[in-house]
Amino acid sequence: SQQGEEDPQALSIQEGENATMNCSYKTSINNLQWYRQNSGRGLVHLILIRSNEREKHSGRLRVTLDTSKKSSSLLITASRAADTASYFCATALTYNQGGKLIFGQGTELSVKP
Amino acid sequence: GAVVSQHPSWVICKSGTSVKIECRSLDFQATTMFWYRQFPKQSLMLMATSNEGSKATYEQGVEKDKFLINHASLTLSTLTVTSAHPEDSSFYICSASRGGATNEKLFFGSGTQLSVL
């Protein structure tokens, strides 16, 4: 079953603007991950943040995690048209699930040139 | 980086036929692979966890006799959709973890678009 909810479901911005996507989850987690999916393709891992971390950066990506609110956000700064894709958060539960991830509903990002 | 190859990319078949999808880890051994299903503009739904040398673990609501999973080696898992029907049409994606039992990132295949006529 899905445990992640993301908002917004769709986001349209201009190139150069920042894009923020949010993810909420229900159960305790080991870590939370963000993935990107181009239309009709597989997913690409972007960043992983562990339950004891609050913020993480990778290039133009910034991820925050608030375990008290069971929520995370992904910020893409200075967006580019090539960032157009769907973005999913995924949670790894605290007990050993052999790497099993539960995905959120996703945010469809459109960056207009 | 780790590469997961999924084949075929797309397949069209007649209702009642069976379709096999392969998922290979090309440069690492994957003791565990995962199979997901995705409908248009929706999230990935985990179907089953494929374990090398043992039976797959299916998620609730997934018919194990309908979706046969075989993980015969550390680099290959297959998903067979048996007696496919139009409602089985979907995008199927496999993934693998390098860490096996640890909760680390997954590497995904490029997906298979199945269309059942």
C-alpha cells in the first residue's frame, strides 16, 4: 500500500525559478529517498536522507526531513527545462524490509523555457 | 554506477497469451529485486519482492499465479504475466538494490510497457 502523499500533484514554473515539492508519510522510516522519472522511463535516484538527518544537499537539490511531522520537501533551485519530469518520494521502513521502498503519488513538474 | 537492464521495452500481445519480462543487473549482484506496476500518471505500486534462490514475496492483492516471478541467479529476475488480459496492460518496472538487505537506494530498469489487445 502507498504511504506517501505528495503535493502539489502538478507544478508548472518558468526556467530559473525554484520548485518545491512536499511529501508526507505515515509510519516510522529508516530513510526517505527522492527519485525522478522521465515520461515512460524508469526511475533515477536523486538523493537519500536518513531518519537522523534534517537536511541534505546535492548540487541544485535540497532535501529536508521532519520526522516529527513525518514530512519531507525537495527543492530544486534555478530550474531548467531539462528538470521537467515526475518526482517521487519513497520511504524505507524502520524494520528490515530487504530494501523495499514505498512510493508516494508523485509531483509532475513542468519547467517552461 | 550500477546498471539494471530491463527487456523488452514494450510488448503488444493478444489476450490469453503469456509475456515474460527480464530484469538484469549488469555490473553487480542483486540478491533482491523488486517488481513494480505503474498506471499512467500514477505512482509505482510494489507487486512483489524477488529473492534469489527462493520464492517471491507478493504484496497483498497481487495474484501470484498470475504474475510468476523467478529469480534464478544473482543477476536475473523474470516476471511472467500469464494469460494476459487487457486489464493487465500497464508499465512494469523492476529495480534492484546493491546492498541486498539494507535500505539503500534502488537502481531501476527502464520499464516495460505492456499492451494487451
